[in-house]
Amino acid sequence: MSLSPIVCKFGGTSLADAEQIRKVASIVRANERRRFVVVSAPGKRHKNDQKVTDLLLTCWHLAMQQLDYAQPLQMIRERYNEIARDLDVEPVAGPLEEMEHELRKLAADDQSTLATRDWIASRGEYFHACLVAAFLEATFVPAGECIRFDNEGALDSISYDLLQQHMQSNGLYVIPGFYGRDMRGRIKTFPRGGSDITGAVVARAVQAEVYENWTDVSGLLMADPRVVENPRPIGEVTYRELRELSYMGATVLHEETIFPASQAGIPIYIKNTNAPLEPGTRIVATRDASQPAIVGIAGKVGFTTIYLEKALMNQQRGYGRRVLEVLEAHGISYEHIPSGIDSMSIIVSDEQLGNCEPAVLRELKRTLEPDRIETYPDLALIATVGEGMAHRVGVSGCLFEALRQAQVNVRMISQGASEINIIVGVEASDYERAVRAIYDAFVE
Ligand code: ASP
């Protein structure tokens, strides 16, 4: 019986040039179970560099407007040619020419062009998978034939069977990340950063033992390093904890990555291509939640509270529903609704609220006739996350004591029955001080 395989996805910086690709090759060759390699397009080689996907999208925007795209196109061409030359593999000449041809048609307003936004964006992964497959002497897997989206734009579960059918033998496979095909047969991409999702889908399709996500950091940190100096790395975190942390702003992995892997119970390891021996972060279904109780602290600024007050609100059936209907009609989803007996506060992100605030308030006044309605802008939300806080005495005590000592006023509190996190709302100007205070209280 063959051993369960490992799926490894390498991000853009891990594949930015030939030197990085050689590191990838030695990681893949170090374990014969690493048989499925999912690749991103080449990312930044240094801080001021450009990602290939960004260059591709620039070409598309310019061509759409009949503007000159020769310069970004040349940069893309040089990037791939240089990598092919340094690795001593065939350049991707044909596919590059095809893209140029389609861009020319787009610029000439020729409706027969293949060059939709998504088709152009997907070329970065496509070209790169061709090069990496050649270098690793692996089989290229056509993602467009295997990854399918349904009419709602969600992943179609047929993708799992199609992937399996394309990868039946015992060899090594390279799969371009980030794209598939929609019901009408057109190339469609996941959201930006979506090669992570392809990796998770492949991991589920081949029933991988582990999904390794190789990037340029050694895993997740317990807090944002721009706010907390040298935060500790997270060794192990559950899918649920990670979901909370990434929703609240901690990034490393694309938010949607977790689901295909977690539904199949496949652990995700975040590893560093530049320091492969470092332990990284393991994302698992369950962990011994007693140690540590808190896995991380994440947060975001940019929220507004809409406050409604009405006498005897608690006796009115459907009041809350009607408030939410007004938001829904404006396409706004909410974050939290802490409520009092005769009041409710709806917390929404400024991004969701956009410039709808006056219209939303007018509509709420008209349909709900509140005694008082106000908005409070500049709210920051901070989530302190850890499965270990469930049924444990003193976690919230410790948190609020830390905020008291840091002289931070708490504007909102939310903790659900799952007891996986405590969310506090504070003034945006107190945000960083509050995160540091919570971190110090639990970690240091
Ligand atoms: N290349 C795509 C992007 O830059 C997808 C990815 O790297 O995951 O968003």
C-alpha cells in the first residue's frame, strides 16, 4: 500500500526566481510523499519588486482601455525567460505568444478574444506551473480541466473527482493554483491569494495526510508584529481558532483555504521555504486546549456602531429582523449585535457601510421609528482567541484587568456561547495600546 501523500503549495515569494525554485525542488525531493505541488505565480524578489499577477492585471487594464501595455508585458516576458534560462528548461514561448495575441485582440475590441480579466490573471500560475513541472520532471495538471465552479461561483464538488482522475498514477504532479473553469467553460480565478485554496482542494481530492503551505514566514504569530514587538510564533492552532484569527485580520493563509481541508480533517502546516527546518504552525482539528488557553490576538480598525433605542423594544416581535432587513436591502452585512432591553447596537465595518450611512439611517428611522438613533464611528475590534478559554475561570477577568491598567475604555463586548473568543470594541486611537496590553497579560 502506498503511503498517504503530502500536498505542498508554494507561494509567490517561494517561486520568485530560479534560486527559490531550487529550494522548492530540494524540499519536494526531501520527502517522497510530497507528490502534489501547487504553485503560485512568481511573487516579489525584493520589497520594490512587482508580482507577476499584478503585472498581468495591469496589462489587461491597459489593453481594455486601448492604452499601451508593452512595458508590463515585456517585464512578464523577461521574468519567465530569465527563470527558464537559469533553470535550463524550455521557455514558455508558445503560451506567452498566445497571451500576447489575445491581448492584441482585446485592445482592438475584437469580441472573440479569450482575454477576460480572469483568463489574463490566471496565466501567471499557468506559465509558472509549466516551468516548475519541467524543472521537477513532473506531470503538469491542467487546472482548467479539473477545478470547476458552479453557477454561484463556488467550488463545484465535481472538482475532487476530476482531480483524482487526472492524477491517478504514482508520479509527481505540478498543479497551477488560483484558477479553474466556470459552468460556461470560461477560466475563472479564486479571489487574490487563492492558490492557497487550490492547495486545499487538491489535498482533499487526493486525501492527503498533510497539506503543507510553504511561504516566506515560519508560521503564524500570536499578534501582528507591526503592533507587538517580536510576537511569539503559534505552534499549533485549530481550524476554528484560525478562522477567528484570520477573519479578524491575521493573514498568512487565504481565509477560504481552511474549509476544503478542515471538512476532510486534513491538517495544514505553514512552513517557511527559506527555513524549512523551523517548525512553523500546524493547523489541526483539535488540540490540547489547556496549553495555551489563548492562541492569538487579532484585530482591525474601521468599524461603526449604529445605535437604536426604543421604549419596550423587548416586547416587539420582529424588530431585530426589520433592522437587519434594512441593512440587507443596502447590501450590508453586520459584524455583531450586542443588545440591551430597549436598545440594540449594530456593528458594521466602514467598508460595508460605504457611503450608504445617510440612506440607511433614513430608512431605519422611517420603518422602525426609534426614540433615538445614533452612529459612533472609529471603533476598533480586538479578538482574543483560544479554545482553551471555554469553561475556564478568569480569562475575561485577566483581559479586562489588562485593559484597565492600560487605561483603555471598552466600548463593546461580545462573547458567544462557543467561548472560543472574546471580542472587545475600543476607540480606534486605543487600538494598538489595547492589543499590546492583552498580549502582555496573556503571553509575556
Ligand atoms: N497569483 C495570485 C495572486 O497574486 C494567486 C496567489 O498567488 O495565490 O493573488
